[in-house]
Amino acid sequence: MSNDRLSTLLAEYADLEKRMEDPSIHADQALVRRVGRRFAELAPLNAAYNELEAARADLTAAEELAAEDPAFASEVEAVAAVLPALEEKLGEMLMPRDPSDAKDVIIEIKAGEGGQESALFAGDLLRMYTRYAERRGWVVEVIDSQESDLGGVKDISVAVKTKGLPEGGHGVWSRLKWEGGVHRVQRVPVTESQGRIHTSAAGVLVLPEAEDVEIHIEPGDLRIDVFRSSGPGGQSVNTTDSAVRITHLPTGTVVSCQNEKSQLQNKESAMRILRSRLLAVAQEAADAAAGDARKAQVRTVDRSERVRTYNYPQNRITDHRIGYTAYNLDLVLGGELDGVLDALAGADRAARLAGDTEFTRRS
């Protein structure tokens, strides 16, 4: 257990507690949210430290009593027995954690190989994440979407947010950060008349949502184009050029939004996605420079780079990164994702405890 790290974090918690009590901070709601998130993240550590110190004090008192009266020897043994578990708990909390764990996320889902069937599957993934969010008490907000002819989605971006401060600093990112990659489905499409099983894929990208203060974008680095929104089949759905395409020239990142009726609203939505994409790029660069990079999420819908398979005939879900398989696909698609997410979190935790920083690069 690193005493220096513990002292630093406890001091930070005490400072945050004072800042939260300062009435002047509430004039800046964005600052309140950032401070509050960090305070909530460190609160379990502070509680675990206090619990351990209380147990150590109890042990000292029990040893003093036992020195005077041997009848208290059993009390010493009982108190001493709980210390290892408390020390282990605090030690795990002191392990470096993902700095984005408390953040909300933006999820982008794109149809890939498989035509209409892929778009229908992308819609199924959207419903799966929406139902999971409902189970967790999160809020889902559609930022931009392009629907397909049969009711699926070609491309959709949604924000998933906690209500209030995330408990213990465990925000949406802490649960959904492993969802990025290619998701493959094996089933008989509704458009298949011969009953043959087809394989198609959809791509998922999960980004921690960036705040304005985290990413500064120079106006001169942007090219902004406007065009008319289009619906399924490419038909125009607006008579004005309200859709917005923003290109970040230094990186070549392109974001388009057309859901809203005004250019201003679509521009704000596009900037929101752009900030989160640029934040992810900056974090990946920083991780790589430190020699502890997470593998970039798959941004192309290539079936050979799949992270998970959804097999309808066998009611099976398989996560290929950790060898996880379960035969409850119907429940998972209904929002019961905790089984596979817990397995991924457990694999990540085991890798970090073993000092193996390669898990997420392999994942």
C-alpha cells in the first residue's frame, strides 16, 4: 500500500470537501459538477481508510485490555482477523483507476456489412443499451440519427448520462467503456425467404463525454458545411439547409448532425460529439506516451475484428476478448448486460492486480 498516494488522495478529499462547502462555488454549475464527481469518487476511499483506522484503534485497545486481563485475548484475535480484509480493500482502492470512470458517454452505432439486416441489428443494439440504461436509472438522449427503410438505424449517436453525481465515481463510462468494437450477429433475417442464417455486423464506438474546459477547439481549425437533412432512402426531409457537417482540419475528424430543425442546434450537437472524439484521441496519445495504452476501439465495421457475437439460433452471446459465453441472449438484448460487463470488469481488475497493462490492448 502506497502511503504517499494514500496521503495525497486523503488530502485531496479534504480539500474537495471544503470547496463543496464554499457557497461561492455554486455560481459555476460546471465546476460544481466536476468537483462533486471527484468528491464522490474519493468518498469510498476516505470511508475505507476511516474504517481501517477504527479497526486498528480497536485492536490497540483490545491488546491493552488483554495485557491486564487474559480473558480479553479472544477479543484481540477477533479484531485482528478483520484487518487483512480491510487493508486489501483499501489497497485495491489505491490502484490507479481510469480517470474517465465518472464520466457520461456518447455511444455511436453504425450499420456495417449486411445491408438492411445490419441496420436492423444496429437498432437492436440501440434498444439493448437503452434498456440497460433504464435499469441503471440513466438518461438516454438521441443526439443524431439516420434511420433505415425497415426501421433499423444506419448511424446513430446517443448520450447516456447519470442522474446527479455517480455513486463512488462509477459513472456510465466505468460500465460501458468495453462496448466499443465490432458486434456480429448470426440469425435468419426478416428479409430471408429461405430460412438461411446470415452473418452481419454493426460497429459501436463509446466515448467519454468531454466538457468544454477539457478540449479547446480553435474556430479557425473548423470547416463548417450545411446541407439538407435526408431520411430513409435518401429523400430530403427538410426544405432548408439545416443539417451541419463539421470538419476538424488538424485531425481530419468529420462529424455530421441533422436531427434538429435548426442549424444552430445541429451545430451544437456536432460540436458535442467532436469534443468527445478529440478528447478520446488526446487520451489515447497520452496513454501511448506513458506506455500504458488501451487498444483503440474498432472504428471500421470489419467482421474479422469482432469483439462480440450474438447467435440467435443458439440464444448465445460470446465475448471473444475474454472467452465469455452465456446462453441468455434474449435477456441480454432486453437490457440484462451486467453478466458480460461484470466479466469484462473482472478481467480488467485481475490484469491490473497482476500488473498486466496489456488486457485492454488485447481486448
